Amino acid sequence: MGLQALLRVIYPPRCLSCETLTLDDYSLCGPCWRDTPFIAGLVCDKCGIPLPGEDEGQADLCDDCLRIARPWSRGRAAFLYEGNGRAMVLALKHGDRLELARPLGAWLARAAAPLLAEGVLVAPVPLHRLRLLRRRYNQAALLSAALAREAGLAHLPDLLVRTRRTRVQDGADREARFLNLSGAIAVAPRHRDRIAGRQVLLVDDVMTSGATLAAAADACLAAGAGEVSVAVLARVPHRAGV
């Protein structure tokens, strides 16, 4: 018996979510797949949230992205932040399930396919150094690395830095979220020349109001990036005040 076959006998493939036995590595069982709200069909071209109607190839926008000036050009999301989608995000972010980054990053790469092109520079939204020290890893950087590897694109995990520590966004309304992040992210000085005129794809785990991504996109554009797009693993469904 070959080594790989032996390993599959000892460690058979299990569902990424519930650990039920599955046929393939890095996959979901049937029930968990059905409980994961993957996004498909017509979506908002700025934030990736699903829209009613048929995809006719034009750039449609959701109500939020019609009202709010987004500094990035286009955006996509892999699934909604609910059900099993939310559970997997939290498992990666707070549960030390680092092995999830590879399959989640591959799903994100498929969702972000319209944004991927030769020469795109992939970078994660950064954590403040104190939060990174406490958490030990940046889940956005794990996702961006997996996406870049899947798409064959350059990855720059330290492109952006947090210039100050911000309050946790949970529970804050839209205005408070944008105020909290204003001016809190910048391009690392050593990378300013590298992004001049380049298209940058920013990656994060979750988008709620878009405040964090807006601060990151503003920083890239201020440093001379030619264009910025965004890809998030999960998009929080619209709700009033957020």
C-alpha cells in the first residue's frame, strides 16, 4: 500500500465543518454543503452580495453601494455570513482551524474570478500588531495567501499596516465603523514603489459595512495603486443601520 493510501486509511477525509466522513479531502458533507449559503448568480459588482434577477453581464449595484461611495472598483464574496458560512469563518478566525484556510481560499478564488488577471497584487487587510500578537495569526493573510496560490498571483502579506489600534467593530453602526477606521491603515513605506500603478486585490474574511476595506483601499490609492478591488470570504446580509 502506498504512503498516500495508507494515510487515507489512518486519517480518512472528513467534512471541514462537522467532521463526518467524506469521499474527498478538504470538502463538506451533503448537509453542511446545503447549510452553507454560497453566493451565485446576479451579485452586486461592488460588494458581492446577491441581488434579485438574472445576471445579464452588466455591473449592478445593491442599495448600500448606490448610497455609499466605495473607493474600490469591484468586489466579490464567496458566501453569506450566516449558517454554516458563519460557523466556518468563526472556526478559522477564533478556533485555530488553520487548515480551513486552504479550501476557503480556493472557494474565495472561484468567487473572485472576475477580478483576477495577470499582474494583480493580492494583499490582506492587516491586524494591529497587538491584536496579531494575541491571536497569533491574521486570518485575512491566510486567506489571501491561499487565494494568490490558487490563482497564481503575487502575494504581499505585509503591504498594509495598522497605524493605530482601533476599537472592536462589533455592535457599532455604520457611521461609527467608518469613523473608527478613518486613517487607521497605511501602505508600508517599503512597498510604496511596488504598488505604483498596479491593480491590488484586497482580501478580508468578512464584510459588514465595508469600513475596513474602504480604509485599506484609500491607503492603496493614496500610495499610487492604479486600481483596487476587494474579495471577502463572507458578506453580512443587509440590515438597517449597519
